[in-house]
Amino acid sequence: MSRFFSDKYTDLEAYTPGEQPRDMQYVKLNTNESPFPPPRRAVDRAAEAAKRMHLYCDPDCTALTKAAAEYFGVGREQVLMTNGSDEILHFAFMAFCDDACPAIFPDITYGFYPVFADLELIPVRRIPLREDFTVDPALYMENKGTIFLANPNANTGIALSRKEIGEILDANPDHVVVIDEAYGDFGAESVIPLTKSRDNLLVTRTFSKGWSMAGARLGVGIGSPGLMADLNTVKYSTDPYNVNSMTQAAGIGALEAAEEIRENCARIVENRRWTWEQLSRRGFTLTDSAANFVFARHEKRRGQELYEGLKERGVLVRHFSAKRISDYIRITIGSREQMERLMRELDGLLAEEPAAE
């Protein structure tokens, strides 16, 4: 870093995104993207909107907000569209956390949470997951801070029930609870319906996973009108034009093709089941994932060894170096053909002698 970089960011460790190779010579199972292309309606609407690129986009995302509210079954005043769900999460750290109200989240979760906290100089309390990587709801009762829970949880894929989250909300009436449903399209019970009765609940969703729009960058926050007003204040103090015209149009097209999206998500869930069974037969232990990935550890191979060996064979998966999960790899669920290729490469890798310790 240069000598001009502010001292307040001396200890800031930036988020590390998954590898994005540009030669596309890999079977890419490392960043939880959809294996399916976006709906034709989304592409066509974005192309039409591109003709008006010389004009500023609608800062209120009026048409998209209306379509999203109808799809999620909430009022328009409960919806805020953002540049990916990362942006709405960042807004929440800015709006609902400070020195007197720390950010509270699990020790193993989405890696951007500690980055946002450090960026905004917000104190953090990390709550350990149980030994089986599940969240213990009892540890989130009557906390004095803003709670951030990815549900299903990032990396592990394990989800809490709506009842458990409702109990956490009721135990923290004076603090905001943020439920990050980035992987909410693959089987977990959504808590969006609770936003109508709990004014301290913010739900975040992304169009990057199940909706095949990772490259478009579109997210949505859903909560009480009061929370949305707070978040809009932050938005209009940073970037009023945060969702570009093409992405807004693509989002409307995707929502119009919701049935196609649901079918694709169902195929991913079926491929997840098949992959889970195949990995179990090959000596892997897996968490009970409700996301579009599996989190797996082999009884005889280290996580780093599996990651490197698969990469050499043309398959990218994700490996994390944190001590508790260093023996695990996270595998995005792709098409059946991609998962069959993964199994072939794993069979070859597992047939080799393990690397020396």
C-alpha cells in the first residue's frame, strides 16, 4: 500500500473472491454460480435497455421494485434493490452498527461480514458454531448488537428453521436481525413472511445464484418500511444510481420467467442429492446442505490436497484455510455432466498415493 493510505485501514484484510479464470478451461465449481444461462426474457430486456445507456437509470428502480414485491409477496415500501446482496449487507453494517451496537455473527460464515465490520470500524462479536457446524440459536438470544446470519450458512450450507429464527427475532426486539438468504432458492425455509410482523428483521436475497445473474449484480433487501427508509438514506448518501438500467431490465425479465428459474433450482437440488450420495460412497463426510453447494471432507485426504489435485485435473472447487474447516472443500453444484466429470477426476485423484505430510 502507498504512504497515502489512511491509518484507519492499516489492519484491513480485503475479501478474497473465488478464482475467476478467464480462459474458462476449467469445470468451474468454486463460486456457487448457476450452471444454467439466464432466462431469454432477462437477456432480451437488458439488450433493449442498453439502447438507452446514454440516460441515467431510475434511482428508485420503480418497475423492478414493483415486480420484486409482487414475486416475494410483500409491499413495495418493504423492498430495496441493490448492486448485489453484498451492497445491501454493507448498507446494513453502516446503518445498524456502531461502537455501541456491534456486529454479531458466527465464527464460520460469509467472509464479507468481518470485512464490512473492519471497513466501517465496527466492533465484532463472533459466536462459535457447534462442533457439527450448526448454529446454536440459544447463543443469539438477548444480544446487544446487530445479528447477521446467513441462512443457509455460507460454506456449511446448514439452515435454521423459520421457527428458530422467529425465536431469535423475538428475543432481540430492540436490535436488527439480518438474515442473509443468498442461498434461499435451494430448499431452506425463507423468513420473508416474518417481515410483515417483525420490524427488526431484514432479509437479503441475491439474483446471483438461483437466478443465473451473477454477472449482472442484483440484490434485494426486504424488511419493514422503517428499515427500508434507513437503508435508503444510506443508499442515497453513497450512490443513488446503484442498479444500472440493463440490470434493472434483466431483473424484471428474470422475474417474468420465475417458473423457469424454479425448474432450474429444482434440477440443482436433484444434482445436489446425487452428488452427496456419490461423494459419500467415496469416503467423504458432508454437512446437510440446503444450498447450491456441498461442504465435504475426505477421511484420508487434506482439503488443500483435494483442491490442488482437482485444479491440476481441470476442476475448480473452493478451499478455505481457516483452521476449523481447512480439511473441507466446498463444491458448487453444477449440471449433471459437470458433476459426473468431478466424480471421474476424484476417482483418479483418490487412486493416487496421498501426498506426504
